[in-house]
Amino acid sequence: MSKDEAEVLSIEGQEVRVTHPDKPYFSRQTKLSKLDLVRYYLSVAPGALAGIRDRPIVLKRFVNGAEAEAFYQKRAPGDRPSWMRTVTLSFPSGRTAEEIVVDNAAGLAWIVNLGCLELHPHPVRSADLDHPDELRVDLDPGPGVGWTDVRQIALEVKGLLEELGLRGWPKTSGSRGMHVNVRIEPRWSFSEVRRAALALSRAVERRVPALASSKWWKEERHGVFLDYNQNAKDRTTCSAYSVRPLPDARVSAPLHWHEVPESNPADFTVLTMPSRFAEIGDPHADMDAAPGSLESLLELAANDESAGLGDAPWPPHFRKMEGEAPRVAPSRAKPAAKKAPPRTKMPLIVVANSRSKEDAIAGLERWKSKHPEVAALLAVDDVLVDSMRGTSSTWTRIRVNLRHVPEEQRPAQETPDPDDDPTREWRTGKTSKRRT
């Protein structure tokens, strides 16, 4: 088959062309072609569709394979098949976009052909785009935090949800974390769902303060971060059975709760998931059966607010919200008033900026080799690996917190190695316009 030929699949009465079917999408540890990935998704289609059906979806496209950079495409391609439908979403910026809605296995195969390894649905159905029917608990472990801690926090989330009359459905993220999704009645706005998620995050942090964190700023976090902002409008997370761009082609695996204590994310890959699905089916098949109420979580949020806990920071592209504290990292914050004691400024330095996470990590290792005495004094959570979202793709920034290094031993800020920040030109131009 030449590179210009395509494989035509007949799926439930629809024809889907898989272009360049032999194109390598994984070529290092695991060898998989684009057609292999289409066939994987078809083998788990009932489960994968359960997470995305009737929902607008952001296309995260790896057009050059899992080992190259991806880009986000919100707007539906103009040359889509006539049987693919769309809905129009509005965003916090005031803009709108016509996004793809996947309803069947043919649609699933069609977006995978576009290079969509991961599936990124919004938490709403197409008939009601303003009221989510899913609260998403994203457990994000900090650098050096192990899977054992992630599992423990997931079980704490389960217990708290059950006390509040809600049921959580766990799945591995396909990377280092875990997601717990909660089906809810579509009665609350995005802001209310986020408010409930923040209350849940803070409650879990109070229960296991040594392991759980609800703090937005990375320099304040420790252990496992419960990312409440994944519930803000316009945010998406990868859904069940999504393939992640890791060397072993790991996938986001739905679990039964009894599997969580012994689970290992590395067990669930493109190669192992089809047989698991054929054997046990979808552990989340009954998720839609009993949507729950957010009233108990919102009561918890009201109690927090009465106790003086205000809103927590929102994602940076959102407008300033009422009740939100200044949206600035603590290390950069100015004293609120002359009489107020100044915040302790964290001694942070940037050691690497890169479009490639691997290259950024390599730069961190070079920095450690250059400063071995300093590196030996760092705690696990002193290394901040930030996945930064640019205009259409992500990049990696690595910072080091020198708080545990005596002041006289702290190295000065140097030019990061590598120093490829794709947003620098845009930010410099924006600053110049403000000054003129």
C-alpha cells in the first residue's frame, strides 16, 4: 500500500477513510500505526462512546504521531462527513465555536483518523450546553509523588462522596493521576459545579492534610492536587479509554472501586485493554443510571465561605471573578496593605523552557549536574514541572524552588537551558502595545 492510499472501513453503515493507515504513531517502546489505533478504539467503542456521546468535543490532534507535539482544535473541520453533527459553544472570552459531536463508532473512527489519540469531551450534553451533568475530580500528583498516595486520595474522595449521597466512578488518567467522575443532575451552572468541586477539594485536604492539596499555585502544593478548576467552563479532561502519548501507549482505564487498591496504570495499554474490555465489559456502564444532587456539596461550600474561605484562583484566561483573591502567585504577591505583614517571596528560578517535555527534563538534569550541592538539598516538591498551554499547543516550563537552600548557596537565575518559550514573542508584543 502506497503512502497515498487509504483504508476504507465500513462501520455501522458508514464508510470511514483512514488515510496513511501505516503511518507510525508509536515507534519507540510500542509499535503502533494509525490503523492500529483506529482498530483499538473500535474494539472498545461502547465504553469510549459512553464518555463522549452527545457531548461537544475538543480535538487534540497528534498529526505526526504520539511522539510529536499536539495541537488543540476547537472548531469542527469544514470537510467533515455529512453524518457528523456539531453544536455551537460559547466561551468565557465571549467567542463561539462550532464543535464536533460524536454519536457513534463511525464518528469515533473519523476523529481518530484526524490524529485524536485522546478524547476531550465537555461535561455537557448537546441539548443543554450551560448545565454540566458531570462533576470531575482530577487527582494530579506532584513531582515524585507515588501511585500509592494517588490511590489513597481516591479512596478518601470515594468516602466523602458517599457521605454526601453521591457516587464516584474512578479511572486511571492514563498518566500519573486518577480521575473520579460524578454523574449529576443537569441543574447547576458551571460556576456552581466548580464551587462544589472546590468545596470537595478543600474537604479532602482537611481529612488528609499531609497528602492532599487544594492549592492552585504549584509553589504552595504538596502531595496530590485536587484540580477543582477542571470544572470551569471550557475545560476538558481526557475521557475513558483515551490513549495517552506515553511510550507504552497507556490508556485511561475505568475501574471498579474494588480494583483501585491494587491497580497499576501501566497494566492498561492499547495492547491489553481490548481483552479486558471483552472479558469484563465497561466498569462504568451504569454511570448514567442514577445522577446525583450537588446540594450537599454546595452546603459544604457555603460553610467554608461562612468560615472566611473565599473563592480560589480561576484559570488564567478567565476574567476576574467576584470574591476571587488576587490572581497572582504568592511568590509575586505584594502586601495587601502597609500594616499587613509581607508574604514570603519564594526563591524560584526557571531552569528550562521547551516544546518537548523530554528536552525540558534533560535540561533540568543538566542544571542538577552543574549544581550538585544545591540539587542535594531540594525536596521532591521543590521541582515544579508546569505544562503550559500556548495558543494552540502545550509546552513545558521547569522551575526550581530554592527555599531549602541557604541564601549564600543559591545560584542566580541563568538563561534557561533549553529556552524555547513559544509564547514569549506574543507576550512581548502584547506588552509593547500596552506601553505605546
